[in-house]
Amino acid sequence: MNEFISRQRDAQSAYFVSSMPAGVTGHAGVGYRLAPEYAALNLAPSIRQDAIAYFVKYGISWHRHANHALSSQVNCLNYLMPLATRPTLLSKVVGKALGIAPPSMLEVEEGPGGQPWFVGFEWIGRANYLNEAGKSGKRTRGANCTSADAIVRFKPEHGGLNETVLIEWKYTERYGAPIPPSGNDTRQRRYENLVFAPDGPIRTDQSVILADFFWEPFYQLLRQQMLACRMQAAREDGADRVRVLHISPSGNLALHQVTAPKLRRFGSNAFDAFRNLLMQPDDFICRSLEDVFGDALLDKSEDAREWADYLRTRHTLLGSP
């Protein structure tokens, strides 16, 4: 058992026991699982109703383990959804993540009540950029197509280009085996003309092929970067630049393993290796959860208090080495 995962299981089991009504936790004998009918309790109280209504409004699919305390989808929602209506606080977080002055946040889409939201979730792009629509021509956010866990849009503080950032969120994930080969024909057909420059994000001078990426997390990283590349080419919603921001806890060292054998020559860290393969390395940013949110979680303002108190209470061990 990975030590980081083990600690998070223990911490989340203890949190559930201390904060949930009797009979709600311990599904299937596991302390960090809620009974499926109580999955909404896995969300921060401030977003429970809005999250459910938002997913219904846009036909978004919940991940299979929404009742699981270690769900990265739920973890992402708990950190970012409260900021969807707090652009000033969100701006500080985005600025910290990208190493820039807090930018002017731009609306992504309407929230469940019609109000402007400055964060979107399970974003697939406004067009079928990656040839992933089924026979019906439809795609579902969060299922069976490339979906960014979150999206933000902004303009730099002193003017300049409009930017979109796709956010990929990890919590306790770890990878090893290649993805199932049964779908390789479909993968080749969908993506082979979208991977390499000049129309794709990957360099053409490194003697790599699409199949070299068929190991997680590289396969997912590649699809996210292709989506960003195509969104930028289409100037989706007026974006002049589209980048990918990867966020994960610093304690999850296993996530950084280079799982793809033919990509190990590009670096000993999975995310450094991936950057080294990009035509524009700065189009991919990897940050720890603690670096991105640490300062914001110390914010004592009324606007931040409920959000910060919940996260500090629930994730006191997050990122421990």
C-alpha cells in the first residue's frame, strides 16, 4: 500500500466518523466510503445544492466513486466550486498557480441559478475538437471523452491576451500498467492527426509515436494538451492562449513516476518528461496543491472563511511527506 494513500484513507475515515451522522459512513465495510444515497455529503456544505443543480443543468456525469472520500472529482469541486462566485479570491489562487499578478477573471458560463460563474467543471470544449463524439454526434461532460476537471478564463492585470486554463486535478491516483490495448485502433483514428506539430502540441524531432503515450498519466496528459491546442486554434470564447495546469498533492510521489517505457529518456519525473516533449513547454504547468492554495487557506476575510475552514478541517494531513 502506498504510504500517502494509506494516510489519506485513515484521515478521511476519521473525518467522516467525526462529522457524519451515524449509519452514513462505512459503506461496504470501508470507513472512507459513504452509503451511495448519501454521496452529496462528500461535498462541502456550501456547494451541495449548487453542485447537484449544476451537473443537472449541463448534463455532466458524476464519476463512479462520488461517495468515496478520496475522489479527485469531489476534491476538485470542494476546492474550486466555492470560488466560482468569488472572482477576487479565485484571482489570487490563479495568480499564485501561474506565478503572475492576480488577473481579472472572466465568466466561464452560467451557474445553476443563471448567475455568472468564473469556474467551469468537466470541460470538453465547445466543439468536437478531438473527434470524440459518438454516432449521435453528442458528447457528455465528464464521461467517455476528454474532460478537463475545471476551467478558468482571465485577462492579465495590466491588459494583454485573454487566456484560458484547463485544470487537471489529482488526489491519490497512481499508475503503472498500460491502458487496455483493445481500444488502440479507435485511439489512432481519433488522435493521430492531432498529436504532432504543426497542428498538435508534441514535437516532431524526438522520434516518438502516438502509441508511446498509451500509459497513464501520459495518455490523459496528451489528450488534455491536444484539447488545449485545438481550443486555442479555434480561439474558443475569445481565448488567445490556452494552457493546462496540473494540480496534485505534494505527498503523492507515486504519481510522478514515468510509467511509459519509451518516454523515460525525457526525464525521471512524469510531468517534466511530458513538458520536454511539448512544442511550447510553458503550455503545461505542474503545481502542488499546497503551493496553489496554501496562502488562500490562511485568508481570514469573511469571503474566504467558510471555504478555508472546511478545507483545513477536512484535509489537515494533505501533502504530508
